[in-house]
Amino acid sequence: MLGLLGGLSAAAVSPQLFAAPPSDSQRRTWGACVEKGLAWVARTQSRLGHWTAANYPTAMTALAGIALCASGSTTMQGPYAENLRRAVEFLVSKARPNGLIGDPLTDNRYTYGHGFSMLFLSQVLGEEEDEFRRQDLIKILNKAVEFSVSAQTQSGGWGYISAKDGNDFDEGSTTITQVQGLRGCRNAGIPVPSEVVDNAKKYIYDCQNPDGGISYSSKNRGTSRPAITAASICCLQNAGESKTNVVDKMLEYCKKNLYQIQSQAQAFSHWHYSYLYYSQVVYREGNEDKSLWEVFRNRLYDRITAEQNSEGYWEDSSIGPIYVTACNLIMMQLDLGYLPIYQR
């Protein structure tokens, strides 16, 4: 509770923090929203198994797959089993001999796709019943971890491409994507060197500004970024480091900049990316005080639901509808608790 409320006394906290749980009508509305969104994702998958937005088929396929997995479907059962099998097959086809999952010739930010693919495939592996497919996934994920290790910069972060290809450049959002993917792999039984995670945690700490937020890059500090700060907290929580003074300062920064469901401009753009990660943060913080999560969730879900169009997806002009639709569906299914990476 200290993290999100910043140590305020009960008398100083807005009464809205203790609002009632959602009504039956709200729950029905949210449920219908999720069902419509999942149906749109399923029917817009290509025959090759991928989804595409702004030339990022690997990243978008992994994100869409995570959204479908979050509903409880696996590659063996559930209404989206066939979609998930095709998504896995597509990503497996993109696994290169050096471990990269993606295509560096067509994707100039391939670490996003690689990190999201590790995350998705590691969640699939935990429920995979087909032994041949399990062994394929284990082999691919072992190589994928090796690639991430080799792609890490000297500062402990990652850039849009590997350290070698990118002159050792790093930045926060790709770093978080790699760490969460690595954590998913470790949870699934894939060996991940502890020093790689330790170096990534140090990288995040080194990027913290006096206001508690995290800057864009170790080489280009600048102002704090709410999106990267939220993702960094999520990353540290995944790494088992959630009760430190550094994390408390990050939580307080995000509480000021994100907890009230700010507008796109107030959240310094990247709204869906920000709340994809911040919703995970508040969900885990709500393990100690459910009202923290419930009040935030009610506001977030009502806003997401109101912005859905009649076909079931959400618009986005910068990357594409599959991106924001997958992000929104992941957020709206956190309470289901199907995916280990998002559990409390």
C-alpha cells in the first residue's frame, strides 16, 4: 500500500480510493467487450498465422497470442486453440540459427519482436501437452535466451537491435521487453544467467532521475518517462525486486503521473504501452489492498470499453489496431490469472 499511496494517512486519501466493487452491469459490459475483442483478433489472423502492423509481424503476433492465451485458451484446448497453434508455428518459423526470433532484414527494431516472442512462447510452453512441440519450444527458447544474452549492452540494457549491431546503444522500453521475456523463460524452466538479470536491474537503477522516474536511455538521460518507469517497475517485480527505496520512488512517480488514468498528452504519449505495464504493477500492488486495484481497474476498464468500436477492435494511427487491441485485452484479462507472468 505504501508504494501507491506514498505513505499518506487514511484521512488524506481521496474517498474514491475506497469505491464499491464493479456492478453486475459493469462486469457484463466488460465481459462482452473482451469477447468481441478476442473474436476480432481471431478472425483477423492471416492464413500464415501472423498479424501485421507497421511491418512488425513478429512483435504483433506475439502480443496477439498473449491476448488469446490470457483468456485461458491453449494450443490444445479452448476456443482459440487453432489460432494459437498457427501463431506458434509462425514464430517458430522465424527462429534463426543464432537464436533471434525475427527478421533483421525487414525489422529495424527486432528486439521488440524477439522479447515479446520469448514471453509468448514461454507461456505456451507451460501448458503445451504435445511432447514434440514442447521439445521444439525448449530448443528455440534456449537459443533465444542465448541471443538476448549476447545482445545485452555493456550498461546492462538493450537497444532496438543487438549491442554489436547497434554500437552498444540501449533504451528502456526494449530493455523491459527483454527482461520480461527472459523472466517468462526462466519461469518455464529455461536457464537464464543470473548476472544478465542483475545487470539489467542495475541498468534500471542507473537510469533513475531524482523525481523517481526512469529516463529514456543510459546514454541520453533527459526527463523521466511514465511509460518506461511503469514498465521498469513491472520488470523489477518480475525479477523479485519490489520492496526497495528505489522501487518505492518509482511507484510514487507513477502514482502521480498514471494512477488517475491520464490522457494521452498527460501520460507523455504511448498511452497503451504505459497502461499495459502500469496495470500489471497496480494489480500486483493490489494483492495487499484490493481497493487499490479495484478503483484503478474500474476507471481503466470503463475507459477502454467506451473506446472500442462496433467491430471489436480499437483504433491506433501510429502502429495499427492489432497493437492497441492486444494491449487492451491483456489489461482487461489480468483478473483471470491464467498467465504465470502476470500473476500476483
